[in-house]
Amino acid sequence: MSDTGLAARRAALDHLYAVLWEKRLMSHHAAPDLPPDEAARALRLALTVLRHLGRLDAVLRPYLQRRPNMAIQNILRLGAAELLVDGSEAHGVVSSLVEIAKRNPRTGRGAGMINAVLRKVDTGGRDAWAASPPQKLPVWLRKPLHKAYGTDGLAAIEAAHERATPLDLTPKPGVTVAGAEALPTGSFRLSGAQVSALPGYEAGDWWVQDAAAALPVKLLGDVAGLRVLDLCSAPGGKTMQLAAGGAEVTALDISEHRLTRVAENLARTGLSADLVAADLLTWQGGPFDAIVLDAPCSATGTIRRHPDLPFVKSAAEVETLTRLQMQMIDTALGLLKPGGRMVFCTCSLLPNEGENQVKAALKRHDDIAITAIDPIKLGGDRHWASAEGGLRLRPDYWADRGGMDGFYMALLQKA
């Protein structure tokens, strides 16, 4: 068998090793240099394993006398995922993975076992697969989510993480995306496509942005003519929304490298903003009419698209992030004009990075108040509203439409 036929699977195994052993996010892992289609296949295979890892291990367990080393275990997981999730033909999958095992000193002795186990999974593992529950979140995340959303809510979130994610686009005002579903909130949704090949890409008529992530800017209403600061702005979705709405935008991000993405997106869409590479906590600027603070967070609301997150992040990291969020809220409010408005948002499912942050900020600052959000006016559902006046979105919402990222957002008004 040629190396070309094995390349994507080997790269997928490299991704899995980086996440499960080295505890690195896949976005931080440099994959082997492969043609675009092979690289995309490797990424998809690795994400499929991570999205279903608990279920795959449960199916494999009866066929194993003892737990193998991680390198062999990942080969078995990958094979089971291709057989049970993708429905691939067994001969090609098994022979390819056995060949990969033979070429690696850490897995060579297990090649025969890999062959036998995967063939048993193909013939006898499908009933066990169908009966197994969705991938469970780690304890550090399950516990606060269970407290916040209950048993049924947690189960719905975990089930949502297994589903394929659609492609959402945010259009410029007045633009429609042909062949896409028009969502009530103003985004357009496709089941999947090569982005650069879609009509309107070259013209800059739209940009990729999850439907949930497109809502925070909408809380500000008409921004035409306003001086608006977009904090933690990369990759630029909210910057483009603001610029397309006629705002005079300053896009600030601590990473100069990440700001290059913002510049590229602005260039493609023909929009403009003042790009600033700086640390908000030490930056001098303003005052601004409005501010959007999409604060660094655990990103637990994006697990359906990034199933590597639960295997890499930890409760300790969340504690560090919540302290940073508090500092950023306090600093950002100091850059806001009297009477100005600020949107605070995070792509997190954790109340400590959302509802509880806003409650604490209201106690620290007697010159701000929360403006209650009506989700119906945004095109959403009434149960999206949270008790303190913000908006709480979950990946199991809009399940019949393909779901959405988990998000929290609130609109604060300065006296």
C-alpha cells in the first residue's frame, strides 16, 4: 500500500496523540504537510474520534484482554470510528491501519491484535454502538453544567456535541446567500460546503460566523456613526459586523499575528477598521460610544466544533480566565463614555464566565445597569433569556436546525 493511501490516517493519529497525550489543542498542533484534501480528511477523522471517544472505548472494551498503550488504543479508536460512524468498508480501513501499526516500533507487536479486534468490531460491535450513550464531558465541566442546567439539560448538551455542525454565514446588510437557509436571527446556514467556492465569497458579501456569535453586536442596535471598540477582535467577525453597520471601529487584540486574520477578512469584504495590537489592561484610548468585549474564556460553548477542548482544558484554567474577565470588564468600562453601552460576551457554557460575571460587575460598579434583552426581537426563542437580563444560548438550542454554539451575552449601560 502506498504512503499516499496512509497519509491522512497517520496524520489523524498524530492529532490524537497531540491532544490526548501532550494535551495540546489541535489548533496549536502543526500537522504533517499534506495536500489540502488529505489534511482536511485527517482533521475530520481526528475530530470524529474525539467527538465519540467514550462510546468508541465502550465498544472496543469487550474485545480487549487488557488496555493497550495509547498508540495502539488510538489506532483502534480510529478504526472503530471509520467503521461505526463513517460506515467505511472494513477491508480498506483495517488493512491500512494494520500497515500503519507495523511501521511503528510502539505498535508493531500489536498489528495482529488490531486486525482481529477491528474485524470483530465490524461484525459484532454495531448493536453496542447503537445502544451506547453520547460522549460524556469531563467531571470538571459536567458538575457545574449539571448544577446550572439540570440532568436533562446536561444530557441534551452532550447529545448536541455529537452532531455534525453546519456552516453559518453573516451577510452584509441587504445581502442574501443563495441556496442557504435564512435563520430568524439574520444569519444564513448551509449543511456544509467549501467556503471559498460559495457565491459571494470573492465579492466579500459575507463571512463565516456561527449564528450565536453574530448576536452580541446586534444587541447594540444601530451603530452608524458611533465610535466602537471591538476588544479581543480576532478573527474579525464582530469587527466586520460593526463596520458593515457604519460604525467607526477600533479593533484591538493582544496578538499581532491574529490581527493579520482581521486585516485579511476586512480586505476581502471591503470594510475598514483601525487595527491595534495591544494589551487592553495597559492600553490608553477612548472614550468610546460603545464597546464589544468578547472576553477570553474556556470556549466550552464551541465543543461541538472543537471536541478536543474537554481533553485539554481544566478547571484551574477556568479560574484564571474568570479573574482575567473581571479585570477586562473593569478596564473596558473605563474606556466607555458616560451614557455609552458595552456588550460583554463569552463563548462559554459556564455561568461563572457569563451570568455570574455580570452580576459581580453590577455589584462592583454603581454607575452601570443591565439592559434586559428580549430574545424574540432578535429572532430567538423566549427561553434564551436569562434571569439577570442577559442571553444564554446552548448547543442544544435550535436542535432541529442544526444547533448553535453555546454563548452568553449581556448589554450594560453606563450612567
